[in-house]
Amino acid sequence: MTYEQAVTMTVLISAAQNVSFTEEKQHIWHGLLEDLDYNIAALALKELLRTELYTITPAHIRKAYADIAEPQPDAAEAWKTLLIIVGYGRYNYAAAMEYAETQNPVVVKLVKELGYINLCNADPDKLRVDFEILYKDTAKAYMKERMLPAAIKRQIANMRLSLENQHFAAVESEDDAEYLPPPMDYGDRPRYTGISAKDNLIAMSAALERMGFRRNA
């Protein structure tokens, strides 16, 4: 969506709901909607103008957009998809999961989390009750993530990666510190201090003399 198209949407909202938009607000709206296809967003706005009782926000448009572009099947439809995976997966698990991905990615996510073998061995009646509860919660989280602008998704992903790297670096540092060997006791032996080879030889000779060794005349 271009800036001009975002402005067109704010003009429609302003006329229909008696609200005003400054140029700054229009730029904010464009930044929050620029990753959307304008034609679908316009259709979503048209539906919202018919049904929404309160002032329309970018969040309203993104949710309505997601409902149009990727409608989320209900729990009954999701259960049918799960039965296809469990049944056909016995013969070709990869093909079953690939098909399910095109029908309902949320079901595929749940199958991976719960485990295919566990699903096959579960009691069907109890499984359906538990699955529908899990599906509703997971689908809600999935749609919430889908509503986020692409730029914000990238920022969140980068932030998570940075935090994970910091965590692993801290853990490795702690592990290294825990297994460091104890410092060596050099006693009278000269240790390397960055001095010249000549000075180091003189220091070594002096240490040997203190230990009872004498140079031959």
C-alpha cells in the first residue's frame, strides 16, 4: 500500500466517522499498513464501515484483512484436518503434513508440538476435546502474529536472536570459567613477562643459582 492509498483510507474513515487526520497521523497509518495489499485492505475497510460501532484503527483493518486474506477454519474443520494427518500419515507422513499445511498451518503446528505418535495412540474422544481447546488458543495466537506488520515481525525476530546469542555467550562464559585449570605455581622459576630474551636469560640464571646450581667457570 502506498502513502496515497493510505491517505485515501483515512479520508473515507474521516467522512464516515467524523474524525480528523493530521498529516502526521496519515504517515503513521501508512507505516502500520504499508505491507498490506490495498485492494484487500479497502475491502476490509468497507466491511468495517458497515459493522464497526467505534472509531476504526489500523488494528481493526489488519484483523479484518487477515479474516479475508486467510480465513481461519473453526475447530470442527481443524479436527477433520487432524484426522487426515493421523490417518494418511501412517502411509506417507511428509505428504500428509504438506497437504495439511495448505489447509491449516495451525493444525500442523499442533501436530509437531504434540507428537504424531502421541496423537495416534490417544483416546479419540478425549483427544478431540483437548485438541479443540488447544486449537482455539493456538489459532488466536497465530492470527495475532499474522496481524503484525512485516517490519515489526523482523524487529522482534532480530531482538529474539540477539537475546538468544547473549544468553548462549553468557552460558559459555560461565562454563569456561567453571572449568578453567587452577593457576600454576611457578615458585622461583621465571615466568614470561614480555621482557627481552637477554634479560629473560639473566633472570633464569639468577633463579638457577638460588636453587643451588652454579655455572662452570
